[in-house]
Amino acid sequence: MSTCIFCKIATREIPAKVVYEDDRVLAFEDTNPKAPVHVLIIPRRHIASLNDPVDDPALLGHLLAVGGQVAKEMKVDETGFRIVINTNADAGQTVFHLHVHVLGGRVLGWPPG
């Protein structure tokens, strides 16, 4: 989508501090971090949210697997990290391009929100 900020990041039209990429996903540091480690992982193609039909369910698994890999690379795999997907505004989704948050580097409270 031409107006989606994450689509523009995926095509490198907008710069980001990339920590991982492959042909299906791109992971980059959040510009407004909520923890010392806050990485966003996005599919390269536009999917607005988990409410959209996903014709490639393996992509969802890949997003989570990359989340674990990023946590390890960012050295929060042993102390603890959280993976979050917000869906719709009431859950905190502000950019309507499916994305996974990887948060770590501090104690994360529960319940969230």
C-alpha cells in the first residue's frame, strides 16, 4: 500500500535500523521503544492485521520464529522476552500492517496494558 509506513520501510523508501531480514520479513528497532529491546517484525507484503485472511499461515509461524531468533541475537533470550501482536485500536495497534513486537531487557509486568 502506498501510504503504509511499514510498507515503505519494507521497500527501504523510509530508513530503519534493520536487525534481521529475509525474503519474507524485515525486523527493525522501534523508534518509540517500550523496553531496552523493542524490535518490530513485519511481513514484506501488506497484511493489515490478524483480522485479515492470511493465505500463507506459515508466514505467521515464520514471524514468531524470527522473533525468537531476534531475541537471541539481542541477548534477551535467557533473561526473558515477550512477543506481542496487537490487533485493532483498542488493543494498541497504531499501524495497520501486521507486526510482531519483541520486547525485553527489563522485567515486563503482567497483566500487560
